[in-house]
Amino acid sequence: MDTDVAIVGAGFGGLGAAIALQRAGFNDYLVFDRGDDVGGTWRDNTYPGCACDVPSHLYSFSFAPNPRWSTTFSSQPEIRDYLRGCVDRFGIGPKLRLRHEVHEARWDDKRQRWLLRTSGGDHTARVLICAAGPLSEPAMPDLPGIDEFAGTVFHSARWRHDHDLTGRRVAVIGTGASAVQFVPRIQPAVDRLTLFQRSPAWIMPRRSRRISRVEQAAFRTVPGAQRAARAGLYLLRETMGLGFLHPTVNRLASRLSLRTLRRQVTDPALRDKLTPRYAMGCKRVLISNDYWPSLTRPNVDVVTEGIARVVPDGLVTADGVHHPADTIILGTGFHVTDSPVVRRIHGRGGCSLGTAWTPSMHAYRGTTIAGFPNLFFLLGPNTGLGHTSVVLMIEAQLRLVLAALRHLRATGAQAIEPTTEAQRRWTEQIDRKMAGTVWQTGCSSWYLDATGRNTTIWPGFATSFRMRLRRFHPADHRLITAGHSPNEPEREHADAV
């Protein structure tokens, strides 16, 4: 089957792309997703307590406000329902191809189209938008003996709701954003909870509250009310970005976090285990009111020794101590800098995106990649944020996508890609901006790839990223025209807009 634009992923990125295309008059598109529903990470992550750590009014599309958010920080079910509502609101349901996992996407130089092999059949497309998302593939730790474990093992992103944790001895591996949310929820039910911590997290109070019916009514009926609330949150969150760009600014927030820790954890030995020894923001800053208190309960142990091996009835740490367990929950995050999806995308000459991104990811404006014609990657390299909503970044990228498609239509060209030089300049600018930020203060985090480069986070404010993507620069791109031989050099345009 043939379509003009193929979109991979039906989360915020994929649905946002579909809506943006449709609103701009590009109606020949399809959205492919391996799941049986939309929502992406908000469909897959159903663990107890799953919620967003960005305010609801910001963690939503600017063109699709939701006046009915029930709290200032939304829960997973509410965000999933919001995305379902966007499908109905913009009428994109017929364009969805659910249960269609994309096994391979390969650029055909002769036909100048993308060839997609999916679990639901083969398709071709002129343009490919990859919106698989950076938090889509759970990272499974390589633990010796895990296959011999006699109990139940699952990742937090694939929560086993059929496995009752009541009265069980549960080992939780990992202390990231997911664990901080589900540990307080499961702690009261389990017999014993052993938390294996590699490094403690900086945690700030969760300033969440119910949104009253009066506020909801105002958002529905008063013109501009919700837009004003969103603008206020946007500005507030942007100021929080200062602490990431200038680490000394975060000292006040660090003191607040440590004061909260002292108040919630009175045992000096446990408090010492939970005290971070790195600059706030170097790893993801988490928000919670109940995580630290849950670790003080009599049925909880926090273990900081490394795991040596898994045995049938538990885990053994490097100090030789045996920790009994009948359930292991992996809160070990996702493949972000080494996502398996990039090995399925093959550009010019058959080169896979995984190969092109070895050892480090590079993309022009975080969106397009030299050697991969008509490929647009949403939430690509250096588009993540530590202080505000990535939905803002997605929308900025979508404006760039639409500008590129309009340029193709205006020039009559078949395909477009950034020049190698433009991509190199962009990457060098990113690396220069990264110097002096909190992410370069020496801690180890999932923001960094195998070379130690931060290929995940945007080293600036969301505003600066949006401004940089407001104008499309034809001079930074190559156009492939009809009849062009793949072996000939592509035509470079030096005109500007």
C-alpha cells in the first residue's frame, strides 16, 4: 500500500504529526504503531502511581487545550485519555494502523521512496516521520543468573497486573523516575521490599493539587483563561532552566531538597545512603512527597552494594549478602541513546541509522539526518529537556517538518536532507553550548552515550530551541529532483528564506 507520509508511533509525537499534517492540508498519511491503542509511553507504562512530572497545562498540545485536567500534574490514565480524545477531536482515527509494528524502513534510491515492512503488511511512503519516542524500549540489565530465578521478573514499563504483590518479598532494582512513583504504592502491601540503589536521586516536593470545578469552568468558558495559565507556567518553567545551564543557581534548590530529606528521614545511616553526591540536575531531578518516607518503613531495606548475581530465591550482592525475593521489578529505564528502532531504519546505500549514529547520535536541528532523505526524527538527538515539557519541542520540530514539506512542494523536488556540513555545524554548536552546564559536571546518567557525550538534552531553554527552528534554511539542505541519479551529487540550494 502506498501513502505520501508514514508516521511511526502513536504517542505525543506521532499523533501531533498527524494532526499537524492534516491541519496543513497534507491529508495523505498513515500512522503505524505496534500497540493496540494510542498513547505511546502513556499506554505502555501502567505501573501504580504513574504520573507526569510536568504541569498538565504544559504537557499537552498548544492547539488542543484540555480544560478538564483534574490535577495540576496529571496521572497516566488521564494523559492516555487526553491523547485518545485528540484522535476523536481531530478525526484522525481512520489514519491509524494499530498492531502494525514497523520491522524495517528502507530508502529506495531508484524509486525515491521509503519501503516499510510491517507486521500488518508492506507499505511505501515518500516521507517517513519517526516518532517512536526515546522512552519506548525498556532497558533490561544484564544480571548473572537472572534466567535461574524461580520467581517473577518484570520491567516497570511492562507491569504485571496479574501478579499480586500482597505479602511478597519484592526486590526493586533502580531508583529512577518510575521507581520513585511505584515504590510508595507497593510498599504497604508487600511483606518485604528490598530496594537496590546504584546512586541516590535529587528529589523535590511534588507541588500538585486538585483543579477545582470553578477553575475548570473558567478554562472552558472564559476566552484566553487557559492560554494565560499555560503562558504563566511556561515562563515559570523556563526560569527553572537557569539551574541546569548555570549549576551554581541550583544551590538553593539543593538545600531545599536536603532539608526535605532531613525532615522525612530521621535515621542518619539511611539518610546518608539517600544523599546525592553530585550536582543537582546532572541526573534527572525527580519530584515526590512520599518516596523518602516510604523507605523509612520497617519492611523496607535500601541496599547500595552492587548486585553480584541472581539466585533462584533472591539476589546476592558484592559483599556476599543474600537478599531473599520471590519477585524482581526492574526500574532500570529505557534504551535512550541506543534505541533498537534506529537499527531498523536504512538510508542511502543501505546504511542503518544505528550505524550512522555509532558511536554518537547526530542530527540537524535534532530532526533530520544527512544520508537519510525525507526522514524526520521527532525527539531526536539533543531535544530532551530537564526543566519543562518536551511537547514544546515536538511542536517546534513539527513546524520544521511542515516547512520542509512545503519547500519540497514549491521546488518540485522528490526528497530533501541536510548537508553533512550543516549537520556538523549544528552538532559543534550543541557541544559548545553543553560546556559549563550541569550535565558536564561529572556524574554518570542515561543522558550520556558510550563516548560520554550528552546526546539527549538540549543545552538551553525551550524558547531558544523554538526560535532556532522557526525559520527553514534551504541553504542547509540538499534537494533530490526527479530523474536524479543516486550516484550523482545532490543539488544544493543556496537561497534563503
